[in-house]
Amino acid sequence: MLEEAQDPAGPVLDRLNFLAITGGNLDEFFMIRVAGLRRLLRAGRDLPDPAGLSVSEQLRRVRKAVLGMTADQQRCLVRGILPELESRGIRLRRPRELPQESRGELAGFFEHHIKPVLTPLVPDDAQPFPVLSSGTLAAAARLRTDSGTFRALVGVPEVLERFISVRDGSFRGRTFVLLEELILDRLGDLFPGCAVEESFLFRVTRDMDFSIPDDSVEDLLRSIAGRLELRRGRAAIRLEIASGAGELRTWLENALDLEEQFCYDVKGFLDLQGFSALAEEIDAPALREEVWPPAPIPGLPDGMPVLDALREKKNILAALPYQSFSPVVRMLEEAARDPDVLAVRQTLYRVSGNSPVVRALRRAAENGKEVTVVVELKARFDERNNFVWARALEESGARVIRGIPGLKVHAKALLIVRRENGALKRYVHLGTGNYNDRTAAVYADVGLFSADQNLCLDVEKLFNTVTAWTGVAGNWKSLGVSPFDLREKFYALIDREIDRVKAGGPGRIRAKMNSLSDTGIIRRLHRAAEAGVEIDLLVRGICCLRPGRNRKNIRITSIVDRYLEHSRIFEFLNGGTPEYYMSSADWMPRNLDRRIEVLFPVPQASLRAVLRRILDLHFQDDCKARRLGPSGAYSPPGHGPCRSQKEIWRFFREAGKNFSPGSKEELIS
């Protein structure tokens, strides 16, 4: 992501968004990964990891890497993005850099629109140090009166706009001032009669990870609710300070109980994730890449009920965000209204704050359908959102399954049961991505709408297994399901390629996923490579498998581009009759052993051809692809002509143009 932000060839507002993403990713890294290491260290468990690195050595290396990364982030923003924005008529200024007239306007704005919302605090023996939520910006100050000095804090309210537009007659364009810097500039207004001797901005990141005990949890909702209330006051894990030193800094470190190795001086701006708000504020299409509107899905034309389309075509493939997410919502909305639909079952892992999916499920329940929703309350950072939706669904009459202690339900599945001609017929949607209308616009995922009754019956068994959890596997005909048989299914598919090669035939595995860290899968892939199986992997994030001299037939690629690569697609050559699968699972221990996940086959040749085309284009990418080398380092992206995401968008756009109802379009079957 940082490479994309640093690329001067990219549109400047897109680069700003990429930089904001790096800020958010680094925050999460501290909240979860660094927090876990620090807990181990404080518990006296300074033990080596599988690579032989002790906890203290890992933390030392993390600090070194983070210092380098944050310096790169600030250079990218201060020396690259902001100067380019200023050349395009948009600039960011500190209050003291503005003309006197503009400063006067800001003073009035502060007095009437900001000061009434602020709560200055003076922690002392009588007033304890306040609990600052993770990620909150604040100002610290040491002030002097005739009777002595004292320290004060002022939190920056999240309810106010961070980027304040200010008139500046000396500049042809728009000038913005940061809310926190205006507060810092006007601290004297909050403490009349006091002299500000020292002040700076700071930001606290907290340990935001928590686990639910694996033993009996009688009421998972109550258990999670209690932990959410405690999260705000979890231990601090990082302190970022903008140019602050001396006694005031030491006071903060002691108050937050943080060692020096968890404190970072930032020469620039805090909370880079929040700079996405500036990109949203600026209405300048010329400073962004062209819009790639989603194409219609062949076989699901507007105005045709989704279930009618499925009765005609049986299986329909959808690729987000190249194609529209709306048919999923339409499928639910139509089911809610249809008097012949008897039951709706769905899993929800991460949904948006104003989810049309949840609204449709609530409407279905209110209309008397049997609605069962598996809401995973343990979805990290979405616990509160899912908690609220679970309550709302129950209030509408839906039966809510609140997850399973010890496991996360990560499968993406939707089942609709309808009465047709005196019999019951089932329809399903299975996908690699969450039922989230917002992320569906920026995450690259694939899904399958199906009226195949064997597959539908398997999905029904999946829901029965989850809702009446006994830990006993169902009898799957089409699906692979973790934690039951998914690992063994993958092992068998890899072993079959090995056997094909040993018998003198060709062998090939191509797979696309978010992460690869499972040692069992890695050992299988080593064995396959040594046998002569050609292996091409597209792994967006963590990859613990390295290609090497003795594994020349393993090639690993990562693509970072406009859309977050989130789909899981697996291709096995099978002696020349390739099989294709899609899954909610990555090749990670948690997905294979500690979650409810599904692997489902892609049935028809025409649909498999679409997945083959997606994989072909990704592996041909010479523009946004990074190749993993034996050292564990990735090559920088090239600037070649094949940018796979754009080519995939063009592919689906042309397919949508060429489709007409009744045609033999290759994207449907």
C-alpha cells in the first residue's frame, strides 16, 4: 500500500487514500500483534517463535521497522502528496502559517463551533488521568500561573470535522486547517490567565484484542458485551507524539505505563488513517482515477426476479466489484415479499452500518418467513456492530444464532426455501466475501448463485450443523467444510496432482488467497514442487512459503491495486480436466482448524472458463504485481501494459455489453 501511495504516476487523491490505508493497517498491527507480544513479555514468557526469535527480539525488530515505515509515510505525505495537492489548488496549513485575517476568522470559528464541545482536564492527585479511547487525538500542555505550573489535557472530539476549510485571499484554491492543530493553537483560550509553556499533540493506541473462553459460555452476547465495555480502558500499547519532549513527555509515558520502546516521535502528522476524510472532501474527479462502474451480471438482468433467473440458468457466477452486488440484495428483498418463500437462512460476518442485507432479513421475518441468521459476534473490530444487528434481527422475529464458542463462523452462505408446484425447492448464494454492501465496492470477491439441488442440500446441512451444533460433521456431497474435512480435501487435491506427475502426466496448481501460513499445506506444496507439479500462487498478504533454488517451479505473486484482492480461487489441473473451487477460507491454521468455512466446486465449464480468465490475467500482471523472491522480499511493481484489475474490469464490461437474454453467454450456464 505504501508503494502505491509513493508512486508519483498515481492520481494524487488515490495516493492519499492508499496512505490512509497504511495508517489504519499499522494501527491494527499494534492493537493486535504488538499487543499480544507485549502481553507475553509482561507475563515473563520471552520465548522463541518458530523462526527462533524471542518476544523481545521480535519487538526490537518491530520498532526498527516501524520507525522506518513512519518516516517513509511522513515523507510521502509532506514531500510528495501535499505539495502536489497544493499545485492543484488544495493546501493544508497550520494556523500560524495563515494571514492575520484568516487567523481572525479561525479564532471566531473556534470560539463558537469548537470550544463549546471541548473538555479541558487537569489530572492531579484528586483527578485521575483520563481514559482516552484507542486512536483518539489529544493535546497535552504544561501551563503556568502566578502560583506555579500544572499539566492539562484536551481531547480532540471525533464528532467534529477534522479538516476545516478556511478562506485565504492569498491563495487561489481551497485551504484546510486540521482541527487538532487549531485546538493546539488556541489552548490559551481554554485556560485564561495561564501561559502555555509547552504543548504538543499525541495519540494513544490501545490493546484492542480479546478472546472469548473456549469452555462453556452460557450467554455469548452477554460475554461479548462485557468485553466491549472494557475495551476502551485496555492497556496502552503505543504512544505517538508530535515533536514533544522533556518532562511533559515523561509524565505521559508514566501515566500510560509505557516503556520507551512503545513511544514514537512523529515528525509530521498524526492519525494518517483520518486523511481519507480529506480525500472524500475534495470533489475533483481529475485527481482520481476514472470510475470503473460495475457491469451487469449476465443472466441476472434488471427487472427479472433472481430466483426466476436461477430456475432458467441453474448457476450464475458473480465477480465483485467488477459486477454489481445488488442481485444479492435483490434476492433477499424478493424473498421477503414472495408469499411462496417459506424460509431464509444466512451467515453474517461483517456488515455495514446501514446494511440493506439486514433490512431485507428483518423485513422477511416481519412478513412471517422462517428467518435464521448466524451472526458472528467475534468478528474482530465488528463486535459492536454485529451485537447491534443481532438484537435488531431478534426484535424483528428472526432466529439469531450468536456464533459458536471456540469457533468463528466465517462461511458466506445464503439459503432460500420456496414452495413450487407442491414441492420445496432451494436456492443458494455462496461467496468468498462478506455480505457487506460497502466493502463489495472495493473488495475483489467471487460468488455463486445456484439452484443445483445437491449443492443446496449441502448448504442446508451446513446450516443445520451450525444451528444445532454438536461438533459432528454433516455428510457433504459437494462442499468441503472446516473444521471437519476441509484440510483433508485440500490435501487430497494436492496429492492428486503429485500422483498425476509421478504417473508421467502434467500437474499444476494455481491458487489465489489472502494469506498462506499453514505448515501442513506448505509441506504438501513442497512435496508437490519436488515431484514436478507447477505451482503458481497469488497471495495478497502474509506468505510463509518462499520459492527457492530447489523449488523453481513455485512462483508467488502479490497484487496491490485499486481493489483489495479478497477472493479465494483454487485451480487443480487434474490431468487436463481442470477443477475449480471457491472458498471463504485462506490456507491458514485458523481457517482450516478453528473456523466454520466452506469450499465449493464451480460446476459448469463456462463458469470455470471465467475463473481461468481471472487467474490468467492476474498471473500475467506486469504493472501492479510483486514477485516474492527466495529472500522473502518482493520485487517492486513494474509499469508494464497488463494491469490485471483493469483488464478484468474490461472483460466483464464487454461480457455485460454482449449479453442479451437467451444468448449463449459464456459467463452463465
